[in-house]
Amino acid sequence: MLFTSYFNNLLVSQSDVTSTTLDDQEISDIPDLFSDDAVGDAALLQLVDAYSGAVRVIADNPLLLPPNNSITEINHSIGELRLQLETLTALLQPQIITIHNFHNLKVNTAVTTVKDKVNSLFFDANIPYNWKIMVTWIDKPHQSNTNDVESVTVTMINHHVKSKTIELLNNYFSKVYDNTIYINNP
Amino acid sequence: MTSSERKLNAKLKVMQTELNDLTDQINSIPCLIIDGLQSIPLNADSNWKTHVWSILNSNSIYKSWVLDILNPTNRVHPNTIQIQFINNHIRNHAYKHLSQYVITNEFDAVISKENTNTTTTIVYD
């Protein structure tokens, strides 16, 4: 956890600094996170963890911060860091799309389960099966069989895959179903 | 603001810049560019896209790893094409295999990495 130690050092060094600005050497000591090899998902998750830890340490321990007006500015920076972390975390999560009016879907082959029906849809829309992680739906009392399921939620492996799937499904629904089946994302 | 406060704030801002850069990088689609596609032999009846799929297939790069294949020059027989991958790991894996393939067979082609910014609005669930 490179950044945890980096940030811990930062906190410890607060009390004994005498310079008025951050010198070039200190800035250059910050590791280069953005070299291509460092940007794997595992590395990113580790980085997000480290940042989250660092922000949490400051936010949960206000005594670590200087007790005067400048705390406002520092809190502002922490707030912005938190927003960035939320964005990053969201981008790294599996992504969900919801298909509405799913019961209108006509499939060529005889299918017995909702998952098979989704697979058939993906096949017809030329979307790889293994882009999705999971298929879920809500069973309602009046539903007598899988053909009555009104909406289905499909979890996709990542944001890019979700965007491409939405594009392909929108094209397919528009062409084949005149948008009587639709997805919830713009 | 004291010197220590300034220092702390400056470092927070550095972290913020890094996070911005990282977010931009994650937002972009990892791609490979094949420059010199025509130097790689193809079946006479293949169009450019079939040609690229054939190259990917012969390098064990699965169809589901690819988001899209684009022809940025819009030529009927493009010499430069862009392959978009579902994530960075797979793009790097494909880069390794395709580079080796080009070198081993002495094709007059260059494989390079590129990140393309997404134009769609990101919706968070």
C-alpha cells in the first residue's frame, strides 16, 4: 500500500515542516501511478483503497488538522477527493441495466427460463453471453410463467461493456420491436 | 495559513490531480491500433472486418474480449484500424500476442496502444 505509507508520512511530517511551500523533490517523490502497466484493475482497486484510507484518516481525526480557519480550505480539498473517489469506485463496479416490457420479447427457440430468454436476446442482438455476470427479476403473484416477467435486470462486467450493450440493445429494440421493449438508461 | 497547512493542502491538491487523471484514464476505452493491415495476408473474399477477426482468432483473442473494431479512415480496404477492448488487462494481453505475431511473421505492420475517450454520458447505478 504505497499510498497509505505515503499519506501516513505526510501526516507525521505536518508537525515538523518549516518550509512554506511544497518543494519539487517532494512532488517528484510521489510515485508515477499512471504508467501503463500500473493501471490494472487490481492496482486501481488497491489505489482506491489507499486513497479511501487516507481521506478517512483525516476526516475521522480532525485533531490531525490545524485548528484555525484554513481548515475550511483543507476540508474542501478532502470533500473534492471524496467525490473523485466515489466516481472511481462507481466506474470500477459491475454495471446494471434494466430491460422493461421484457414479456413482449419473442424468442425463436423454445425457452423455459428467464435466463435462457436473456441469452436468446443477446444472441439475436449479437452481444456476447459472457459480458453479463448475472440476471435478476422480480416474481409477481400474477405471473404464471417466465413469459410474464415484466422487467429484468442484467449485471454487466464493467462500464465499457454496459455502454456497448446499451447501444446494441437500443438498436435491436428499435429495429425489431419499435421500442416497445426498452432499457432504462439514456 | 501556516507552512504545515499549506504543505498539507498542496499535497491534497496533488492527490486530487492524480485522481482526476486516473478517472480520465478509466473513462477511456483501451484500444489497439494496427497500422499496416494490408501487409498481413488475408483470404481473397474477406472484407476488412472479417480480416481483423481472423487475425484476432488466430492469436487466441476471443470475440467477447472486443467491444468494437473501427475503421477510422473509412476506406474500403483500410490500412489502419482500431480495436476496442473491454478492459486494460485484455488490451495489454492482446498487444503482447499481436506484436509477437507481427514480428515473427515479419509483416510490415505496427501495433500500438491508444486510449479513446468515451463520448457517452456515464450513468452510475
